[in-house]
Amino acid sequence: MCLAVRRSQSVNDPQSLSHMSDQIEISVRIRFRDLQHPQTSNENRFVCAVYENDSDNEDRWNLVGCSKPVTRQSSTIKFRDRFPLRYVFEKYQLIRINICSYNARASPTRLANNSIGACIFKLDELTGSFGLQLRKALHREVSIGTAMNAHRSLPSPVGGITITGCIPDKEQPIVIQFCGKSLEKKDFIWDETAVFFRVYRIEEDPMGEEDDQRVMLYESEAIKNHSHPQWKAFSLPTREVADDRNRLLEVWVFYRDVDNTEAVIGKFLTTYAKMKYGAGPDNVYNVINETKKQQKKNYDNSGRFELTKFTDVSFYSFLDYIVSGTQLHFEIAVDFSGHEQFSASERTKFDTDFILAMRAMGEIIRDYSPNRLFPAFGFGAKVPPMFQESHEFCLNFSMDPACRGLDGVTEAYRKAAQLIRSADQSFYAPIINYVTRLAQQHASGLHYHVLAIFTTGRTIDDYKDTLAALLSAAEASLSIILIGIGNGDFTHFQKLCAKKKHSPRDAVEFVEFSEVFDTSESISDNKKRICEQTLHSIPRHFLQHMHGKGIAAKPPIQVCRSPLFHSSFLIPDRPTEFHLDEIPSRFPEIIHPVRTDRRGSDSHYLVDLEDRMRNFLTVKVPERSHSALQTSREQYQRRMQERRKAANS
């Protein structure tokens, strides 16, 4: 028997995986029948260059990578290279793709001189597209301004391009814990031995001609307690133990003497499928010593092993939830208390700073909103017509606080600022409670809210109620960002955000605008810094909520983020198999829908698509199977032989 020893790449601190950087890889394909260029008839080799930019400055394009030259052999060219990109939620990420004719003498930095066509898009467009696939038009000349402004007319396209995204596989460990019962000792009065175990993966020879291999995955710590040892929980990569659902795992139990001499107590077999049923009678194992079993007639076992913990640890990143269709909602609230004491210059500065910060945040979050409607509120004001003091009113003075787009919020704020009178007090709890109720009304896992509260730093007159409201908000799918504008005293806001010891999770942050805004820099650079400071904590808040509630990310098959239809509704939270074989042949537009917008609402398209997908998307939920509890070597070999016969036939 061949014994191969290999240490498992287990995760010592699984929680650290949730803070890993989000990565996405893109690949590019073009069709020559769509590409109209005077040189295409003579050009046979092409390259693809990918650039990224985090601003609207044309001089800041950075080369991500350049593909190997591809020879034209058919009407379709697919560049096999994948270009890795780091996804950052709080950044404005622009991607430019240039398709160029290949010139062996040209350096990668001069590829643009041979450009046939180019396109510019936001990375958020790709992460929100159906199946992580985006179709764009190629233009000979394209700028950031023309590409991002839908109102500007672009020149006629010279071709078409398909961009496909792929999220690299992440480590998905499983956490296991064993305890022993009545394990045999050495036949000495003073027994100083320690007991430990090793976990092996059994790899069967595919031809069945040689002995099985044992690959060691884990070795436990040694414990000087044979009667009831309880070992620490350990983690194993899922790919090591569950590449085959019935992959046999063999656990060998040893004792180690004071002089480091080792001897076998016994062993037993198990599988990932069997351990998945968790602690209970199905996962109590007899530790068998083969030598003693052959020598003793009445031999039963050399002790028992019990599974006390088994957990599939799925560390979904922020991007995993976004591509599965999670919607972000942006709410704005403004504290008007004390505004009447402002001078004209102070009032103008507050208005300018508020609009700049609100638009900077909104221009990032709006790409994750279903319909770009943003509820906006005011408090700390006396509102017309009776000018009664109010701490929860709609900024647009209607029954519905939703404003259409960021321009709608700006217009509503300017009108409200002219009509209202400042109050002497400011209560924050009513607005926080209102948005918390909004968050609680939505389906868990598919919606997340971000509330931005703009304040001048006046005293919080309902401090205890506000603290209680923040604790309640921490239970909901909600993050709260407090932005202090002006030269007020924000000490009490910093103390409020620091009181997190009773909170189930971190859900509130404070940012002082004067520490972020730099008058010596451009508006574009300031907006970039505002987004980084105000939104960088949102992914952390988001993951704490999702992981704390045990919400898993769904597969990235969403159509668009529309309130009318969300394809994630079709996916239950338990393990499933999806059979989509019939969809591409019968409805190719479902896999490659022609969409000119991104996440906008399109009722007739979505309703029609929902009906068709429900007819052809079938879900099979695996049931508890007795075969999963069969772990003998003969049963395992019998299953493998049946599989080989089926494959050969």
C-alpha cells in the first residue's frame, strides 16, 4: 500500500477570508461580420488591450494587460487571455478596451496607434449584467465624456464586442471537530501516552490494478486523555474532501509515548456526504484495530469517535452578492436645525458641500439601484403651511419621499431650503427608525440600504432614542453614514459611533467633510476622496449582516435589478441543481438579451422573460439518501465500478 503524505492547506482563521480583495477576470470576443473597417480585409492578426481609470481624466488610463496576437480564422475572434481586475466598491472604475491590428514592432504603450475600435464602460455595468456578459459597440474614437453621457450622440459604431466576466473560485473550507470515547490505553499502570488522529483521503487507482493511495490532510494535537478527549476544531478545503461526494476519508487514531514512539489504536472510514448530516447517531464511529479484530473472537472496538461539529464555511465576498442580484438603496436625510443662524456665505457653502457629497456618494450607489429613485428626508425644521416643527418630513413635500435621480434630490433640497424655517432642536431617531422599517420590509439578502445623514454638528437632542434607533438599525440590512458639514463640534457624533459594544454588528460611521475636502485639488479628485471615505465601510457592514444572518450568495444569473422581477426569487436557499440546457436552444435571447440600458425597469421585457424562464428552469433539491451513510470500502469500490461501466457504455 502506497502512503502519500501531504499537509492540508487549511485555514487557521476562516473569518479573514471575508476581507479578501474582490477580483473579477474579463475576457473579450469580437465578430468580424460586425466589424466594418477598411483594413480588416488585409489584417489577419489582432490584439486586445485593456485599460482602467478611476477618474474622468483621459490622461490617467493605466494598461492592465495586452493579449497575445490572435490570427483570424473565422468570423469570430475570441481572445483567450483573461484580464484580472480588482473590484473596489467605493471607486469610480472605468474600463477601456482597444481592439488593435497586431504590429510586432509596436510596444504595448503604442497600441492605440493601430486601434481599429474601442469602447469604454463602467465595471459596475459588467457586474450588474445578465450572466456577467456585456455587449458594447466599438467606435474608432470614444472619450469618457461621450461614453458616460447618454444624452450625447456617438458616431456610428464600427463593430461589436462581447465582454464576459468571471469571478475566480475562492477557498470554501469545512470545519470539523471530533471527540473520543473510551479509547484504549497502553497496558501500563502509569500511562503517560497522548492520543491524536490523522485524516487521510483515499484515492483509488483508476485502473483498479494497484493499492489505494492515502493522502494525509490533517494531523490533530495530542491530548493526554483517553477516556474523553475533545480535540480542537479544524478546517479542510472542500476541494480536498468533496471533489467526489462519496470520497472516502480514513481517520487513523494513534497514541504517542513520552519518547515519541507512536502506535495505532484503530481507524474508521467516513465521507463528506455522511459528515454533512452533522452530529448525531449517524456520525458515531467504532475505532477498529484490524490486528486485534483478527486475534480476538469477541472484539468489538478500541473506542469510539463522535463528530461534534461539521460546518460548510462559505465565505462570500461583497462582489458575490452583487453579481447574484442584491440591490442597494440610497436614502438621504438633511438636518436643517440652526440654518437660520447661517450667514449668506455659510449657507452657500453648506449647500455646495452637501450637493457635492451627496452626488459623489449617489453616483456610485445609483448603479446598484433598481430604478434610481432616492428617498430624501428633512428634519430639524418648521415646515409650511403651518410651520410646525417636524423631524421627519419628505424633502419634496409629497406623500412619497422618493426623488427621481440625483437631480431630483438636488432640486427638492433647494426648494425645501427656501420654504422651511430652522428649528431649535434636532431629533435623529425618527428618520433612522423610518429607514430601518423600510429595510425590514424587503426580502432579506436581496436588498441593502445606505442612509446618509448630513448634519452641521448641533447637539443631538434625543441622544438616548438615537442610540436605541442605531441598535435597532444594526439588526436590519442597513448602514448609516453621518457626514458632518461645516465647522461645528462633532465630538458627540464621534462618541455616538464609538458606542458599539452592545451592537450586534458595526453599522454606523462618521465622516467630517472638512477633513476630506481639499480646496487645492479639483472637484473630480475631491469627489473621489469623498467616496473613498464615506463608502469604504459599506462592504464590511454588508458582509457582517449577510454572514451574521447566514445568507448565502446566489448564482450570478440575474436578468437586471428591477423591482418587477428578480431571478434570485427562483433560487431556494438550500443546495440545488439547475438544468438550463433547453434555454439556449429555444430562447437564445434569454442568454444573450439585447439591452441598451443597465439596471433600468423594463416591465414588458421582464414579465415575458419571467414566464418563459419559469417554464424551462427546473430545480432539483437533493434528498437524504441512505447511500450517503454507506462508508465501507466494498460499497465505495462497488459504486466506482458502476460509474466506470456506465462511462464505458
